[in-house]
Amino acid sequence: GLRSKSSLPDVREQTLIAVKPDGVHRRLVGQIMQRFEQRGFKLVGLKMLQVSEDLLAQHYCHLRTKPFYPSLQDYMTSGPVVAMVWEGHNVIQTSRIMVGHTNPAEAQAGTVRGDFSIHVSRNVVHASDSREGAEREIQLWFQGKELLNWESCDQTFTCEP
Ligand code: UDP
């Protein structure tokens, strides 16, 4: 089949996961990170930050003209965000499934949004939605030197290397 044009091999696929300000205020950071750890993904970048209006506008460039954008901006800049880069086989698609539907009312139980949220404007977490999106967002949120290249000791048991 068609292979990605990216230089990252499949097992090295990376995605941006961010715990939004409601998730930080509600002390959900640990539980959210635990889900990615226990699934078998590898943490390669992690930081807490105050998101600027400029970063948010670039991150959500596809939503800038939406009527809800001003309230989305207020929400996302209202407090700290915990941004992470997770790596592993098919991590982008699997993370979207783990995070659940954008609207928590449609998110399955067992997903982060389905377990921890009730309203689309306070849906706790962000996950990149495509290979292109993930690469763009990781570059936007992290400097290259903030991403660690390390081998996890259980790698051969979670995925063919
Ligand atoms: N959002 C919102 N109201 C809407 C749609 C989206 O407040 O009607 C917010 C919500 O926080 C969502 C974010 O905008 O997570 C980005 O929307 P997108 O459609 O990209 O969904 P996601 O990729 O986060 O599932």
C-alpha cells in the first residue's frame, strides 16, 4: 500500500497530546498520562505552559473563523496546559480513539472525553488528528531539542521494532 512520505518509520510515529486547562484544574493530568503509558506508548516530550493567543491561533488555524473561536481562545488561555509528545506504532489514530469524539455527548465510555467530560467547550484534552497535523503541531509546540530520542526497555514486547 501507500507509505507515508514522512522520514519517521511507523514505530516512531509521534502525536501531540495536550491536557487543556480544565483537565489541569481538575487534576486529571496523571490519569490521562497513565492511559498512554499503560497502552504501551512512549513519552518523548513533556511540558507545562501558558498558551499564548498567537500559539493558539496557529494551532487552531482551521477554526479561526468559527463563531466559537473567541470562547475557545478564552478557555485555552485561561490556565496552564500540559503538552506531551507520545510515540509508537499507529499512535495518532489510536490516540484519537483513546481520546474519543470531540463532543463528549458522543464520546464512548472508556475514552478520556467519555469518562471525564460532558460539554464540547470543556473537553479536557487535545490529540492530533492526522500525520500532517501531528507533524505541524509538534513543530509548533516543541523545539527539536525538547524531544528525547530514547529506547524503552519494553519496546520489543509492545511492538515489533
Ligand atoms: N470546539 C468547541 N465547540 C465546537 C467545536 C469545537 O468549543 O462546536 C472546541 C473543542 O475544544 C475542540 C476544539 O474546539 O476540542 C477543536 O475542535 P476540532 O473540531 O479540531 O476537534 P478535536 O480535534 O479537538 O476533536
